[in-house]
Amino acid sequence: MNDQMNKYAREEELYDEGYKLICGVDEVGRGSIAGPLVVAAVILPPLERIEGIDDSKRLSPKKREELAKIIHKKALAISTVFISPEQVDELDIYKATKLGMLEAIKKLKLTPEYALIDAMPLRELDIPHDSIIHGDLLSASIGAASIIAKVTRDDYMAKMDIKYPNYGFKQHKGYCTKGHVQALEKLGPCPIHRKTFYPVSKFFQKIKQLSIFD
């Protein structure tokens, strides 16, 4: 219980200062070599506590699903933004993450008065905000956003597993596992692979080198 109360510590300070609409912002898929970057923003109700919220990586898939349903039911506002592999390749992952976070905040049906962001500095944001290292561990609002982003992205990658079979997307969600690399070497990249991310990039480097001799 103390752990859960600690996760609301920053929010409590802001409520006491008069802020009520506080959004947490987090992303999932930043280190993936396939699939989109998914960013979520969540405004939790000020007077209610949702027990069990944590960094989505520390929760089992079943627990994430359970909490995502509760968050969807109780949150005042939720938004999700998909940044495509093409956008990630074009912008680079840092700029893509920043773009996704700014869009997720803007997309909320309620305008937040304050934002708590996992790690990423958002100097362009025109409302008061904190960028908190390991925010998904320390803030309930950011933790809620991480859960929504994770469940949303996992569901999407399960659909991609059907569309692009034999890569194992349902299991590894596009991250660089041994099985994923083996499938990549056997099948080559598919349309949702990120061309600028290693080891995917080496396939396109080979194509580029071969084209020189055509």
C-alpha cells in the first residue's frame, strides 16, 4: 500500500497546489526493431486511487489487461498516438517520441493543466510539466499511460502477427530477440520493420550496395 501511495506523491502535491487535470504521458516500442511507437496520455480522477498501477514492464500480461480495463473505465481522459515505422525512420526515435508525446497530450478530450512525462523533456509544451526519470515507476499517472500504451501496442502487434506470419510478432512484439533475428535472416524485412534500426538496416545496406553495380 505504501508503494501505491508513493506513486501518487507528485500528483498529491499538484492537487494541493490547485491542479486537478494532471496527465501522465509514456511511450512503448522505442527500442523495437519492428512496429509502431505507441504513446499514451492519461488523466486520472483526482479523488480516486487505482491500486496496482506500475511500470507496465513489471506487470504480467494478464495484470496489464486487468488494469487497462480499470483505467479505461475510471480515467477522465485517455488518448493514444501511433508513430509509424516510416515516421520513426524519417525523424529518428528521439524526435518521433517527442512528436508522439506532444500529439497525445493535444489529443486528450480534456485540456490538462499539468503534465507528468516519462523522462522526455518537452520544452515545446505550453502547460506546466515535469519530466521524470523512471516516471512509470514513480508516478501513477505515468504508470497508467505506460499500461495503456503497452496493451494497445501488444494488441496491434498480435494483429501484425496474423498479417505477417512466421516473424513471431505476437511473442516478441517486434523487439530484437534471437528468434526475431533468425526469422529476419530467413525471410528478410517486412513492411513494418524499421529500416534504420540494426539489424534490419544491414539488409537495406546490402540492397543499396548491390544497386551500385546494377
